[in-house]
Amino acid sequence: MTPRRAPRAASADLLSTLGRLADQARRGVELQQARVDLAEALQSEMLPATLPALPGLRTAARYAPARHGLDIGGDWYDGFRLPEGALAFCIGDVQGHDVEAAAFMGQVRICLRAVAAVVVDPGEVLSRANEVLLSMDRDLFATCSLLRFDPETRELETARAGHVPAVWATVDGEYGIADEDGGLPLNLAPGAGYAVTRRRLTKAGSIVLLTDGVVEGPKFPIEVGLERVAQVVREAAGTDPGELAAEVMKVADSTGHTDDAAVLVLTHDARPDPQDTP
């Protein structure tokens, strides 16, 4: 009787099938990794190489990508000079991950710069930017905070589009979480309005803008994270902005977060005494 060889053939077929599946899985991982690398490159190129500063105002930022699987988020920060001599700063977070989020982040950032160049009021800047983004017919939305600093009056104007509130402190121990009214995230609904908060910087101190990856994660909720950041800022208000940004970023490390994290710090001196002006 001839020996049966079916089991060997079945084993060979199984190994061949496993080999094809393994090759498909490898190609799938390589494709996804390529998308992640592209998203990282887009995001890195769109973040500013430097931030503007003025006498009496020093700035610094930190950004840390934190992946969930092979995803990468759409956090960004920016700072730029305005035509009339003021400075604008913004920070934000795009819904979603991967290349689409990184590309939309770039569109939001460019849109804000373009509108802010011709519109003074930060709330109006967000409103008009929202309408422009809606006209692009994209499914993503973005949260952000926009600040305008006037060096002549030392007035800081702030508007928020569904974003995490800023944290501030002065060198004499005052501090707080700037949780004033804001508006909807950008690219959600037409006709959105954004309230503006105005504050004159008369004392030396620091203002910290951040994304939710800094203060929210599996280990504690956003309220706890904001309070931790507030304690850090209170203890280091008025110090080197780069060092303060690094200390705030340590809070992100303790949250167990799986999202990107971005921090933007403005450290300002006290308002000069008019009698000291020549």
C-alpha cells in the first residue's frame, strides 16, 4: 500500500498560507509606519523654528509626540509678529491622528496667521478663521487658544475655541487657571462667536498655554492636571521660560497620556514705571 502524504501537503499549505499572511501583515505595518513618519515630518516642519520675543517678554515652547499604537496627533503651537507691532501666540489640537490631522493642523495654523494679519480682535480672528475652514469642507475640527500682546499698552487679549484654559502666575504668589468663556472648536458650526478676555500685565510673571495631552491621561482627569500645572507655574513664575516649559512637561509624563503634548510659555517683566521713562 502506498503511504498517505496528505498531512504533509496540508502542512505545506498551512505554512504557505501563514507565510503569505505574515508578508501581508509586514507590508501593512510598513505602510502604516510610513504614514506615521510622514505625519511626524509634516508636523515637525509646520512647528515654528523660533518664537518672537520683545524686551520684557521671553518665550519658549516644548512639544512631545506620544503615540497610541502607530498614531500621531495634531498638536501645534505658533508665535508671530503682527503688522502693527503686536505679537500673536496660539496653541491648538486637531481632532484625529495621522497624516490627515497633521495636514489640517497646517491649514489651521496658516489660516490663523493670514486672518490675524488683517484683523486685530482675537475673537474676530477665530470667527473668520472658522468660516474659512468650513469652506474647505473638511471633516476634522480643531481647538485652539489665540493671544495678542500689545507691547505699548502691555495688554493681553485672549480668545479660546474649545481649548484647554491657560495657567498664569505672578512673582508675588498670585496664580490661577484662566477658565473664562470661550467658543466652539473651529470647523464645527457656522456663525460661531468667541469672547475675548483682556488683561494688563502690570506684574512680572508667566503665562502657560498647553494642550490636553499635558494635563489629561489615564492616571488623573484634566482638573487634577491643571491644578498640578498651576502649582508648577506658581513656584517658577517669572523664571526662564525654557526651564518652566520643561517643568510643565513633566506633568504630562505623570499622566500616562497617549496623546501629543505641547507647552508654550510667555514670561513677562513688570510694567515699567512711567517715571523711569526718559
